[in-house]
Amino acid sequence: MAAAGTAAVRAVAVRAAGPRSRLKQRTKRYRLPNLRLDEENCTGCGACVDTCPFGALVLEGAVVRILDSCTDCGACVGSCPSEALILERPKAAGPAVDLSAYKDVWIVVEYDRKGVSHVALELLGKGRELADRLGCRLAALVLGESVSHLTDELFAHGADLAYVVEHAALKKYRTDPYVETAAQLIRKHKPEVVLLGATTTGRDFAGALAAEIDTGLTADCTGLEIDAASRNLVQTRPAFGGNIMAQIVCKRHRPQMSTVRPKVMELPKRRDGHKGQVVKEEVALDDEKFLTKVLEFVKEEGSTVNLADANVIVSGGRGLQDPANFKVIEELAKVLGGAVGASRAAVDAGWIAYPHQVGQTGKTVRPKLYIACGISGAIQHLAGMQTSDIIVAVNKDPDAPIFKVATFGVVADLFQAVPLLTEKLRKRLGK
Ligand SMILES: Cc1cc2nc3c(=O)[nH]c(=O)nc-3n(C[C@H](O)[C@H](O)[C@H](O)COP(=O)(O)OP(=O)(O)OC[C@H]3O[C@@H](n4cnc5c(N)ncnc54)[C@H](O)[C@@H]3O)c2cc1C
């Protein structure tokens, strides 16, 4: 898909008047409590009352009453000496669709004027692995106005076939025509897995598409594996503020959809000469009925930082103590021809703009060299940089967690160590 709203450009769009009813309205379903009391067995001892973390059990006379605030957590069940509390777990519902009708792994391809985006190639690498595990084909989905020239690059990175749709309405990414086209093809060909990049465009596209075709979506996955027995895609991603890694499966619906951030998966080796099949698809799109149109592209200010593509990143954290001290970081970055990154603490303090933030809620980076200065190494920061080839950490605290992932650790005051390093490198590199 043609990238829009990337780091460098912001699409200006207008929304036409009228109801937007195509995305399904979902009604909230309230569950009836499954915890019940066998009144004949209840002795009114009250042993269960204090075990409820939600205060949902009260003693009324000689019998316990379950209040509406019961969450069915089951914490009380074992506390009843006369086994009067019974929790009936609902049986898992069966598949919502015929799972066996779905096959192949699809990558939704993002591109720009320079060609196929890095994240699409990275997804082809992971997709190839998944397709081989599933014993199926790896397909690329390319939507745009004039995009046939991209397919050789996709085949060279592992795709077996490419579905290509060319239409004037797909010239620039817009949610409605892209979702309508992709949904038509997914309904027709029934892929088992669909992967998209967690870019600005990919995030918008994936969410709307998953809602349209009524399936689940796991965003920002850091790991994707196949469970051989069930053929389910096991999607790993950080949860609860990055404190746990959750494994999510979409058991009842197909396709299984995930987004993955750039630089999370490895770029596959190019296989020149690897050929694939081009499948040209026709779709009927009525531009009149789409709610948005792109009027112009406006270059976004302050978005010149391209952390994702930098080979060297020098990052500063709260240890810098003052926004003016980012100068120390900038000088080292300049000598190394690298980009400046930051921890969220430095960004939240207003010392540096958000596009510099590395981590779970910032950018995921994978440079050849990452230098972390005055950064403690919180799990949310590590989530965005720990796959860098070489990590150098400068921190005055020898127990800082950043040293656990560092290739080289410098226990020192950054205000002494970093300028010294900059000076040495300047001389060594003749800058
Ligand atoms: C949901 C969620 C998402 C988050 N997302 C992100 C994210 O994307 N990116 C991110 O970075 N954080 C993120 N965080 C915040 C994260 O938990 C940490 O709070 C943050 O990374 C800490 O930044 P820091 O290391 O700069 O600061 P601190 O943890 O305060 O560490 C400062 C470090 O500097 C060292 N230091 C101090 N003075 C010097 C000196 N003179 N010389 C050398 N070392 C010195 C100290 O020893 C210390 O280790 C997130 C948190 C949550 C809950």
C-alpha cells in the first residue's frame, strides 16, 4: 500500500458528511455470573466472605449472598469447608468459521517512491518461516495505482505469489478503498494469516480491516510462532506496561491478523532469481461513496529524525539532568554520523521531542551501534533497542539494568566519559 502519514508527511483528508456505518457496531455483552451457592450445603460459617477481593460475598443471617459485583474469579471456592460455592466455567465456544477453509500466509505490502518498505521485507522473512511451518504458500498483497514493478523485489525476499490490485482509487492510502479491496480479496482467497507493518498506515489499515472481516488483531507483536497441533498463530507482545510478555491466539476466527513494528523481525537474505506468480485482481470501487479524499501532503515539522534507518544511535536519558546537556549526546552522534535517541523520561521532561523516543511507546530500533547514556534500562526502553547489534551503556550505577543487555558497559559519570569518547573518536576518525 502506498505509505501515507509517514514520519515525513501528513495526509490532509476531508471526511464527507453522512453516517459511517460500515464498520460494525459492537454491542457490549454482559455475562451472567457463573458462581452459584448451594444453599442446602451452606452452613453460614462466613469463611468465604473475607476471601473475596471484590467484597461480593456477604453474610445474610445464616446464609451467604453473592452480589452483582462478583467477577467469577473463583478466589472464594476453595475456602468453603462444605463445598457450597460452585463455579461453572462456560464451555469454550467452537470455531466461528470453517478453519480448514483458510490457507496461505499473506503480507500486506507497504511501499513508497523508493520501493518496497523495509518492514514489508522483514515481514516476508517471518512470513516465509510461518508458511514453511504451515506447509502453505507465502503471498504478498500489493494495492495501489501502478505497482506491478514491485513484485520482483517481493519474490526475491521469499514470496511465492503476489496479488496485485491496480486502481486509481488506491493511488494514495485511504482507509475505505483499501479496506474494501483487501476485504474482498480475503473473503475470496481465505488466507490463514495476514501480517501488516505497525506503521502509521499499517495501524490504521489493520484495525479497520480486522473489524470489517470480523476477526481478531494483535498489534505490535514481537514474536510470531505456529502451534503445530492447532495451526494457531501464537502472537507474543508486551502487556501490562511491558511487565509481561503475553501470548495471544485467535482460535475461533480467520484470518489470524498481526501487526509488527519495523526492525523487530530480521531482514531476510535476498534470493535473486527466485520467481513467483503474479495474480492480477480486479475490484469494483466507487470513489464517490468513500468518505475521505486526499487534498494535499504537508511536510510535518520536526520529523526529520529517522531513528528506524540509522546505523548508529546515541541516546540520552534522565541522567542528562538538563535539556541543555543533550549537547553532549548530539556531539557524539555527529562524530559517528548517527542519530540522537532518548528515553521516555527525557521526552516526558520536555528535554527532547517525541520522535526521538526509543522504546515500547516510542520507536523500535535495530542499529549496528546503540550507545545509551544515563539510561537505566527499564524494560520498556529495552523493548525498543535490545536487538541492536552492539550496545554500549554509560551509567554511573554499576547495578543499572541496562548493563544486562550491554555488549560493553562503562561505569562512569557520563559528563566525563562521553566527551572523552567523542574527542578520541573525532581524532581517530579524522573529523
Ligand atoms: C506503558 C509504559 C510505556 C513506556 N514506554 C517507554 C518507552 O517507549 N521508552 C522509554 O525509554 N521508557 C518508557 N517507559 C518508561 C520506563 O519505564 C522508564 O521510566 C524510563 O525508560 C526511564 O528513563 P531513564 O532511564 O532515562 O531514567 P531513569 O530510570 O531515571 O534512569 C536514569 C539513569 O541515569 C543514570 N545516571 C544519572 N546521572 C548519571 C551520570 N551523571 N552519569 C551516568 N549515569 C547517570 C542513573 O544511574 C540511572 O540509571 C514506559 C513506561 C510505561 C509504564
